[in-house]
Amino acid sequence: MRRKVTLACVGGLLAALAAAGGLSAAHVAKSSQAADQLPATITIGATSEKTGPVPVLGGEAKGYTAAANWINSHGGILGHKVKVIVQDNAGNPANAVSQVRTYASQGIKLVVGGAFGPDCAAETPVVAQSDLIAFCGSTDNLDPPAPPHFFGVGLAYTPTIAAYAKVIARYSKKPAVFADKDKSGDDSAHYGPLSLKAAGTSPILIRTNEDDASFKAAIQNAISQGADGLWFTECTPAAISAVGDAQALGFTGKIYLENCLASFGVAQALKGLAGDNQQVVVQVPSMLLPGKASRPGEQAAINQFKAGVPGPPDVVVGSGWDAIMMIKKLLTETKTLDVATNEKALENNFKFVGVWDGGTMTAKDHRGATADGYATAAAFTKDGTFELLK
């Protein structure tokens, strides 16, 4: 009640000044529209794959909480504290949907996650029917037309895969594409070979089961068909162990991993297998490579991220960090949790530059991110680091 009286008094004072010639009517209207309507604490719901088949994607939760802590220690959002509630969906789409529904029933207006393609796909219709806005951390495409209330953090799969196919075509003429039998894998199975054919190669498609602990049989199948490159599109631990399996089977061609595995943690796990011939390849953002970032504003975002998240940088953690920082930028502009207002702002050429997301959202493109500075071809090294691919 005190807040309403205060705002009313301010409005009356502005009107009086306008009548006296001190302020224009347009200025009064603009001042009223800009009034801060945010609650004392801004609550954000998060659904994250902390356990289950893709625990590497649970790193987004670390990014969510680290970003919220950094914001709160630097004045909040316009002075308002940020609170992130994280629930583990265990990589199960049904859990992700249930958690989003719970957040909606609690009146929460902003949700982040998941980072797993099948989770985001399952959430899409629920988000569209709910009075909230959600941010998907998966690189899977957001099905056109742009889904209501649903936005993406980071690169979409189609441009990412097209860029990767051009890299693969430089080294492999008959690459094998490994894709799980799920929604995310279906996209990989479709766009991967399509992009590789467009790049001038003759791809081999190998479908795998999402609960496979090992791809050894699938690798043997690919080698028997003459594969000279192996592209694992999964984000599971099996994709990491597949590098060792391939080498144990005598494979000497390039091995291509997905950008969800672009982390120094994975690099440490692979340093005994990486060698010095750039065999194991991945797309990485600038924050994992030595030197300055290429996109304006990206280096400043990287410096801020490294100050807020201890330890070696990680692309999945960075994606979670960017989701919260995107919300910070949005609410700083709109000063409200009103869903219609925020969706309109996001669709109105909303620009963002982070450590994993850089681009412009529109009504037709709810992701808007482009590859410059975020999908650079690199190789794992025997020192547990990354280097530019030659």
C-alpha cells in the first residue's frame, strides 16, 4: 500500500509540473511507463539435468546460481535481489514438464532450462499455454514459427551443424554421423548428413540408443563401411568414452565431438587420448581459447564470467550464466515481470552478448544467436586445453 501511495504522489507531482510548464506531457507519460514494478525479490525457476543420462548438461545450474550470486553482490537488478530455485529433472522430459507446470502454478514468471533437447521440446507446448517466459539452453532448433513465450540461449542447431559440416569436409570425405534415437538425435540424423552432403562429403548415418554405455559396436559398423571421420552428436558420457573405443579399434581419422562437451573438464578427461595431431575436434567459444574475443562486448562478458565463476570456464556453465544475465538485461529495460511486456521486448530486436550467446532476437527468431566467437573449430590437446584447428 505504501508503494502505491508513493507512486501516486510522484505521478501527481509530475502532472503538476507539467501543468506549470516544467515538463511536457510526453515526458510525464514516459516517466510513468518507466516506473519500477519489480518485486523486492525476483524469483526465477530452473529445471536442470543435474543427474540422469546427460549430467554434463547439469552444469547450467552452476551457471544459474553463480550469475544470481554475482548480480546480488553487485546491486541486484535495479536494486532487487534475484533468487533462483533449481530442480533436478534427471534428463527426463516428463520431469521437466512437471517442474515448469509447478513454477507456473506458483506464479513464477521466468523459467530457465532445460539444456537437454528432449526436455526443451516437451516443455514448448506447456510454456506456450502458461503465463510465463522460458529460456531453453539446448542448441536444438526452436520449431518454427517461433514458439510463444519460449526463447533460446546460444546457437541453434541448424547453423551450428552447417558450420561444423564445413569443418568436417576439410578432413573427412566419408564421415560417419552417430545420432541417438530421440528428438535431439532425430534432428542430428536429419541435418547432419544433409549438411555434410552439401559440403561435398558422402556421410554414413549410424543410429544409437540414448542409454548405450558404449558405442564400440556402432564404431565397428562405421569403420567396416569405410568411415574416415567419426562425428558423435551426443552429449552423454558415452560420447567421451567413444574416443578411447575408436582409438582402441585402430581408427586414426578425425573424431568430432559436440560443443556441449567443450569444457576443460572434458579436456582433462581426454588429454591422455588427445595426442599432438589434433585428432579430437570440437567447436568452442572464445572463452576457452587464448587471445581476445572477436565480437564487440564479448571479452567484457568473458571477464565478468571468469570473475563470477571460479575454476576453468565451461560452455554449459556459461550457457546457464548467460540465461540469467539475459534476464537481467531484459528486466533492467522493462522494469516489470509482466509476460506480455517482456515477450514484446524480447521480440523487438533484443540484443545480447554473453560468453555463449551473441545476437539479436526477433519475433521470427526467438534465439537470434550467431556463430562468430561462439563456434570456433578447435582441437583437444594432450595438456587438457584447446587450440585452434589448423
